[in-house]
Amino acid sequence: MLIYNKNNFLYCFIHIPRTAGKTIRNNIKKESHIIKEYIGCKDKFDYSHISYALRNKFCNFNKVLYHTYVRNPYQRIISSYFYKNPNNSIVDFRIFIKKILRYMDLSQYNLYLIYYYPCYFFIYETINKLPEDIIIEKIEDHKDIKINQYNLTTYYDQECISIINNIYEKDFELFNYEKKVLVYF
């Protein structure tokens, strides 16, 4: 979370893991006056990735403009996995999806799983709808911000695609990302 003043407006950036957040933070720092930056982990809590639901605990200002970026779930999970496991292979990635990610309990906060939570977890205040006072943008729509684009057929097989489609179903729906179906001949 990053709270800053720009052009006499107070903003709060909600940093979702693996959505070019470090780049966005650095861009904000170049162009704005920083009021408060939360970063790092302490006492099993990740301060860099504070969710919108906890905003009042960390950003107790009036008239704040909240914003965040989301990323395609297929791309984001590849990025997350290899960020956390830089020496692993694509085979390891597929095994992780089939044997570990599929069974992770992502319903409760766990510092060690935060990179695999769906994007909407960082934005929702209640489970039924997105808040109206936050600007949500797709990072892919910002051509000035460089993110890796992975070839999905290299990383995913049909079973992995199905698992990702299931786990991240709300991200696909809420943020209008297209679900894939791989067909091998």
C-alpha cells in the first residue's frame, strides 16, 4: 500500500502481487509526494500487499482515491511461481499447479500463499461485489509498463488450464479476462 499526494489529491495504491507493483510504486514516487509507504513483511503480515478491506486500518484519511491493477490469471500465476521459485522448471510449475495449488486453502490469510491469491481478494470488502470507490485497471492495458507475456501453451497443459480456470474463476469474470481452453491434436 502506498499513500501519496499528487495534484492536491490524496491517493492510495493497493499493490496486488505480480501486477508490476514495484514499477508502479517507483513511478508514483517520481511524480508525487509520498505520505506513507507500507512495505515488507513483519509478524507474518505482508505490508506491501495490504488489501482494500483493511484500508481503514492503514489509510485513515478522508477523501482518498483508491486504485489498483489486476493481471490476467494465467500470466500472473506463471509470474508468481517463477518469482518464488526462480530455479524451477516448467515441469515443476505444472506439478505445483496439479499437486499443490489445486489444494491450497486460499480462503484464509497466509503470508506464504499471498502471491497465489486471486486479485479480487485484494479488492473485495464484501464477498458479493466490488467496491465502487476504487479504480481497477488491467496492467496489460498500460503499454508503458513492461510485464512479461508468457506463451501459455508452453507452460500449461489442459489439466493446468482447467485448475486455473476454477481457482481464478472470479478474476476472469470480474475483470473480464478470457478463459482459455487448450486443445491438442
